[in-house]
Amino acid sequence: MPRLFASGDDADLVRAERDVRATFTGLDLDLSSLSAVSNIFRAATAVRNHMESGVLAQHDLSWSAFTTLFVLRVWGEMDARSLASEAGVTAATLTGVMKTLEARHLIRRKNDRADGRRVLVGVSAKGRKVVDEIMPAFNRHESLVTQALTEEEQIELAHALRIILRTVEAIDL
């Protein structure tokens, strides 16, 4: 079986998109949207895999663990529910991530004094240090994966993706 969607070759990706269009001819589909969303997903997956293997593996961190630390490093202590939302993970995933990060002394958890059912999560000094050590390499790899785009194209891409994020949020209300 050919690896068209998984291929790094632009011609293979275009052929894959053409094959999808041909397969679903006759159905009432918005094929431009299908291509756009498919490419968003594939690009996000490729970047995530690249960052995990190229940067985060050296620190024995998954994407979810790093994102959790990053969110806490930037915005400080927050309740677990908010943290899961900001890190883009489910509550169940966050529970496992927090166990791992707490065992490595990268975060600290405590019950909220005002509401004993809420768990507050904060980054530890060791966790802050780890994020600060990772960020320069992480950012170099962000530059590597966007190097084929001009600065203006990067700004336009970020803007277009923010529009999509806001649209999805409005749909999900």
C-alpha cells in the first residue's frame, strides 16, 4: 500500500488529495474544506512527532507533559480542569500526566482551600528550570519546521489558524 498521506513528497500528497476527491465523487462534499482540515491534522501530527523525537525525548517528556509544564510556566498555578483545557488534553490524560510530572518533582498539586473538590496545580522550581532549558531548542525546531515560509506567511498562517480555532469554539458552544 502506498504511503501517500504519510509521504514527505509533495507530489504524493497532491496525488493523495486527488485520490480522495475521485473516491468521493458524487457525494455532496466540500472538498476544499476536506483538504484544508486534512492538511491541518497532518501538519499538526507531523510537527508534534518531530518535536517529541527531536526535542522532548531528550528530556523524557511527551507532548502532553511538556504542554502542561509550558502552560503552568506561563500562566502559573491553576485548577486541574482549567489546566486540562489550556493544555488541550482530557481530564483523564491530565491525571496520568500529572502523576508522572509529580513523581519527577516537576509540578506540585494541592487541594483548593476554598473548595476541597478542586485540585490546584503549579509548576515547581525544577519544572520551571526544565521548561527554560527546553524552550531554546524547541523554538529552534519551530523555526526549522516553518523555514520554508516567509515571516509574512508565518504571520498569515497563525492568523488563519486562530480564525479556525475561534470558529470551532463558536460551533462547540
